Amino acid sequence: MKSKISTVVPTFNGYPKNKKCIESLLNQSLTPFEIIVVDNASDDDTKNLSKIKGIKYFRLDENTGVTGGRNYGISKVSKKADYVLIFDHDMYADKNMIKKMVELAESDPKIGIVTPKIYYWEDKTRIWSAGTGINLWTGQVLFRGGKDVGQYEQVQEVQVAPACMLVRRKLIDDGLRFDSRYFATFEDTDFCFKAQKRGWKVLYQPQAITWHDLSIDKKLEAKRLLDRAYWVGKNRILFMRDFGKNFLIFLLFIPVYLLYYLKLAIQSNRLKDWGSYFKGTIDGLFSDLSWTKYIPFSYLWILHRAIGKDVKTILD
């Protein structure tokens, strides 16, 4: 196989998981000819990655998020690369992962993105992702995972390639990048939908295996959700404005998400994080006000009272 693979791994305070991640990429049967590590101004021992032979290490002056780290890494990709592997820093690849992903990509020139079967590292029988989707009416993420009983053994098109994606170079050359508005969460969803809008296929390859070092404990998963509550609240709205079936119908579900995160915050004794989710929701809604002309003035007045906005400005 002659294809040349460049790998981009953005990281922030991920040591020593990111070290183990890099080692798994160096141990591939189809080894990437370059591994680009983008350090988002970590204050742990991530700088030690610069000592690993065979990687290109770049340290940024500030945390630019998942999107900024990935885009910076993409800007450093060699012109020789046929594919770019985007890989999260807390994942460990099976030695044949890249090979299997490339084999599928090479089978059809319209395949723009390939995603592997991703297991939990804590429970290697439980699937974290076999590609994901999203309900374009409600904004609900549609997970394809759970106990592996052979339900995801077929190659198939999916909507989203989360956390790990092999991207054909042509997409990069055509200017496709991760949207900087997202910082983190929904950035993969936005990227994949933009690729599909341009006519590219996103495929799931079950023969390519990797593991995600995330906890399966429900309390720790709730903590992870609340840690990024602001971005989830904001970014779901940004995505649905761009790709949803009907944004006004989606607005009806926003109270449902607010109540869900309120419940999560109360159960975790982290009410401050619900405030972050609420702020993200408001920032997402008012990042573009064109939709407000369709809703009653009374509702705008309530929003005005809640967040201190000038209603007249909103209506203009």
C-alpha cells in the first residue's frame, strides 16, 4: 500500500494518555510518515512528547480548543500526504487501524471520510462509537454503541465520524476545515455534514479498531458532560441553525435540553454548570438573530427580562 498518511493529534493536559496514544500510532502496520502533535498550551508534562522520535511537536501560546488544534495541525501537514488522520489524544489504535481505514477509502474515490469501530478502553466489549448520527429535527445525538453483540459488523455510511477520522487529502485541498466557532463538541458533526454537502461519503469501517480512554461510570460521564456544558448548549444551536430541518421546530426542544442539564447538575451538585449551559444556549441563540422575526413579541420580552437584552435591538 503506497498511500502516505499524516496524523494530527491535538492535545491539552493529556499526559500520559497522549504519550500512549502516540506510541500506538508509531506501532501501526501502515505507519504514518508524519505524526503532528499540537499542544494547546498544556501545563502538565505534555511537553515531554517533544522528545519522542518520529513526531513533529508544536506548542501553542493559548488553548485554541479542539478545532484550533486540529486546524493548526492541518496547516502543518506535508504536501506529500494522501490522507490526514485526525485522532483524539486519549485514544489508542489497534496496529491495523490505519491500514483498514485506508483500504476502505481506496475502494471508492467518493469516500471522503472513514471512521473506525471505537471501544471503551475500560470495557473492551463495549462500543463507544460505530459512527454517530443526529436527529435534524430535535438536535439529539444518535449514538451507535453499547455491548458488542455483532450489531455493527457491516461497512456503512454514517452521518458523523467522532474523535477519529481518516480524511481524504482532496477535502483539505478544497478548503474544508473545522469551524472555529465550535471550540469543542459538535465540531466533528459540522465537519462531516459539510463534507457530505459537497458530495463526499462518510463511511464506518468495523475492521478498523481503536479504544477511547473514557470512563463508563455514569457519574464520571455526567462530570464530563458538565465540564463542557457551555459548548454543548451553544454548539448544538449553531449546528441546527446550519443543518436542521426546521430551526423554529428545534426551538421547541430547547427547554427539554435545559431541564435535562438542570437535572444532571442537581444530581451532580454542580448547579454552576447549569448556568454555563444556559449561557451557552443564550449565546448560541443570539449569535444570529434572523430567526427572531418569526417568534411572538411576548416571548422576546421574556428573554429580554431574563438576560437583559434590548428588545428593540433584537427586533431590528
